[in-house]
Amino acid sequence: MRLITEIKKLLITPYHFITLFILLAVLVIISGIIELKQSKSELMDLMRNQSHSMLETMIISSRNSLAAEEQLETVIKERLLNNASFIKMLYARGEVSDLFLEKFAIDQNIFRINIFNKEGEKIYSSVPGGKGSGMGMGFGKGQGLRGRGSQGMINLTPIFSGEKDSIVLGIKEARFGSGIRYAVAISTKGRGAIVVNIEAEQLLKLKREGNLDYLVKQIMAMKNIVYFAIQDTAGLIVSSENAKNIETISGSSFLTSALNDSSFVSRILKFNSYDVFEAVHQFKYQNQNMGLIRIGVSLDFLNQLHQRILNRIIINSVLLVFAGIFITFFVVLRQNYKILIGQYQAVESFSGNVIQTVSDSVIVYDETNGIKIFNKAAEKLFSVSGQEMSGKSIGTIIDSDICRSVISGNNFFGQLDCTINNQLKKLLISKNEFLDENQIKNFVIVIRDLTELKRLEDQLQRKERLTAMGALASGVAHEVRNPLNSIGTIAQQLDKDFEPAENGEEFHKLSRIIYSEVKRINETITNFLKFAKPDPLVPQKFRLSKFFDSIVSQYSSELKSKEILISLSLEKDYDVEWDRNRIHQVIVNLIQNAIDSIENNGQISINVHSVNQAGREIEISITDNGKGIPAEIKSRIFNLYFTTKAKGTGIGLSIVQKIIDEHNGLIFVESSPGKGTSFTIQMPDNIVSTLLNDRA
């Protein structure tokens, strides 16, 4: 009996089974709750990391946007200072009048030009009706300028006192009338002042709503982004529409602490009655703390994910109790692991797509493993695939030693001239670093190609200089021509009718010299007038192959005597409608310059192919391996009457530039001393239709 009793004690009773079942269920539930909390913690860590990376990218983009805005204002400032300097030169010659200033302001799209004497009285103005009055922008009629510096007025005392020769007055609100102006002032001879201002509404609009506004729109287009804002202690700098009433920095100890801390911080807060994950980072620009950059990310997908995980845990818990605690526990871990991996891959794919679609080149690398990210813009810039560059050193794609040293150094932001694939590129480069989850230092390089923009700026500046020089030449020519004709007629008449008592032969010789020199000066004036007011274009259809063949034949004997080889390559036989004679003059000028730059045994190549650059379909390049052009004079070669040749007139390349402008084309030059020169011309194939479109 005692043995049976002991055996019964060892048997599992229903009570024991129920107790074991409850214990197993409790263990499964507890393990599920722990797993849920762990999943939430890991997902929150993942969201923090991805939000941090997203903020870093947004900070870089915001800095680039601010740099572009500053560059725009610099271009406007330089344009106004150049115009003021030109007026200063004419004023010193006594060639300025109200009518001239009015016409000049209209031609140059300038709102107002005022010239003051050293006493602060206005003596010339582009706006009729006010000599002796104030500045128009800050003063009424009869007001002086000395010592003025109150709001809405302009203080020119530093110029009048000789302390400064120029002042950038910047953006000012018009005191009389409505509107915003951007103004500069320079001194004149006698310590007077020339003040030039333009309408600044468009500039302000670009500064307020330009690149940063576009960035905000792109950010808000992203999935799960609730709001975005950049703010300082004074208020919002830029933000999404729904973030106008977000918490101020001064009203939050969390934001105040983040403003003084350079690290990334985050929190969960209520926004419009919804829980939002907010990522915050200090925003610095040019080593100046601009405020905070804040981004709110929706937690809906995270809450939904938690709910799905909870449902799965409950179902699995029931199954695990009946199937066995060890098998069930293994399945739960496996499922949760798959979920985490899937979410990680989704977020990683999302951030990768953002990087791949930005217009700037983005390269991420570390010194041990080489390049990790090489987006599509970088592939286009360096003409190499990202797969091919994976794992390679950043130095392998930069040819220039200077650029390679900068990129391989510490953090950097600035503009560099770098050689890429044997082409000189003007690049805006930003380099920053961060530590990944393995505490490995990674570098992010963002590159913006400014080459084409710089080329167009140079083209515009050359065109403006030639226009100004042509206008000046025309005015001088008309003033000088009539007196010259009178002098020539008198000299010729004296030589014919007058005979001095002594030194008659010398008298006639000097008279003929006067007449000869007058005739020579008159020819120069005629060239002035032809440059300033050329004849209208006479477009005609012709085939480029025959056109270039005739030019090559024209130079065959000279090229043979100098042992210079010339090659002609046409992508196809183009039919164009240009002014044949003037284009002939352009090509002949460029070929003659190439011949002059080659000593002997050189080579000239002419290449014609198709392009698609804002309405220009044909590109012509003329390249030689001559002595090249020094960097210090390359920017001046298109200036009127600038030449380095002993017998040169200095008008050849100016005429080339003007003819290309008349055909709505562009011309660029690339040259290095000892490595030759290449002139590149981009033209529409039909100047007639282009001119008609311009008139329309």
C-alpha cells in the first residue's frame, strides 16, 4: 500500500497539468511581452539612426541651398558695382547726363541711378525731375546726406569723408513709394557718390522661397514625414505649412538644450493629437549656429507593426503551449528576426533611393573598405559606374593632386577646380564625417558641378563688356569723325594751294603725312562703327562639309609650309542656315590664331558633332597643340583691342564673340600654357527660326 501511495505521488494529476499549463502560458506571455518591448526598443533605435542619417543629408542640402542663395546675391552685387564703375569712368570724362543715366538704367534693367556731389546734393539722376533732391530711396527733396543713418535712409558719410571708396548698401525698404531695393555706392572724383539700386523683390523671393522651399517640398513628399522646420530663437526660418505653430525654442527646455548641444537628439511628442517621433539637430552654417533643424516622423507604421507583432505573439502563444515551449520559442525568435530584417531593409532601401535621386553627386566611403555609396549623379560626373567604383579609393577618380589632397583631408566646404577625365571642372565640394554602428569613421562627399554655370556667366560678362565697348566706340567715332574729315580736307588743300617761302618740300611732306594719318584714323573709326553697328545677318542654307573643306583648302599651302597637320571630323553632314560670310570670318580667325600659336610640326583638329544645350544643336571645336594661353590673360582675350601679337589689332576675337552672339550661340575656351588651346562653339542649326522665336 505504501508503494502504491508513492507511485501515485509521482503521477501527474489534472491539477498538475493545469498548473503546468498555466505556468507555460504565463511564461509564453511574459516572453511575448519581453519580446514586444525588445522589438519596440530595437525599432526605436533603428528609427533614431535612420532619422539621424536623414537629418545629416537635409543639413547638407540646406547648407548647399544657402550657399546658392549667397552666390546669387554676390553675382547681383558684382553686376551693380561693375555698372557703377562704368558710370564712374564716364562721369570722370564728363560724358554723363540725366538722359544718358535714364537710357543706361533701362538698358541694364536698373531701377535707379543717382550721382551726388561731396555736399550730398543730387546732380544727376536716371529718374527725371530732381537735381538737388535727396536719394529717392531714403530722402525727400532738398534733404542732405551727411550723417544720415536712420532707418529707411542711406548713410554715405564713409564715401564723402574718404573713409571708403565703395559701400554695399544691401537690401533696403524704399522710403518713398512701395518696394524693396538692393543698392551699392561708389565714390567719384572729388569724393562724390554714385548710387545704383535695383528692385529686390525677386531676390528676396528667391532667398525666402527658393532652394530651401524646394527642399521642404521634397522632404514633405517623403512617406511618413509629418512636418519639417528650421528655426532659431526668433522663430521659424523655413518650415512645412503644417508646422507654423510648433513649439518655440524659448518655450522648451528640450529644444533649448538641443540648441547648445551639437549631438543628435530625439523625442516622442503630441502633434495635432497624434504621437510623432521628432528628430532634432543643431544647424550650423559657416561655423555659425543658425538654430535647430527639426523633422517629425509618423509613428503610425510603428504602432501598426507593434499591433501585428502582438497579434502574432498571442496566436503563437496558444500554438506554442500545445506544440511545446522550446519549438514555439524558436519560432517566435525566428519570426521576430525576419520582421526586424525586413523593416531594416525597407528603411535602408528608402534612404538609398533618396541618395540616388538627388542631383548632386554623393559619395560615401571609409579609409579601410573604400567607396560604399556612389550615386547616379556621381556616375554621370565621373563617367564610371557605381559597381565599378565599389571598394576603391576616392583618390582613383580625381586626377588633380590639389583636389585629391583636399578630398582625402579633413572636413571641407568650398569651390575647387578639379581635373576629371582630362577635363577641368569647377566643383562645389562639401565633405563631412560620421561614425557608423561599428565606430568606423565614414566620410560623406557631396559635389555640385558648377562648370556649365560658370561658362554661361563668363559668356554673359563678355557679352556685356562688348556691348558697353561697342556703345562707347560708336559714340567716340561719331564725335571724332567730322573734325578728322575737316583736318584731312584742310591738309590736302594746303598741300595743293599753298607754297611757303622756305622749306617748301618739308611743308608738303608734312601735309601729306597729316592727310595719311587722318585717313588711317578714319579707317579705324570705320572699324569702330562696323563693330558697334554691324550689318544685319544674311542667313543662307549651306552644307558644313563643303564649308569646312573650302576653308581647309584655303590654308593648305600655309599649313604645308609650316609642317602643320589639320584634321576635320564631322559626326554627320549637317545642313545649316547661318550667315555664311560671318561664320567663315569666325572659323578663319580661330584657325589663324591656332596657326600663329604653333611653331612648327603642330596639329590642328576641327570636330563637329551634335549637342542638346538649351536650343543649341551643333558644337564646333577647334583644337591646337600650340603654346597655349597664360591663365592671367585668358579672361581678357575676347576684350576689344586686347592683343599679345606685335602686329595684332586686338579686334579678331571680339568680332568672333559678337558674331556668335548674333547667331544666339556660345563660345568657350580651354587652354593651358604648353598644352595647346581649344575653342568650342555651340550654335542652333537654323538661325532664322531662332531669331523668329526670340522676336515672338
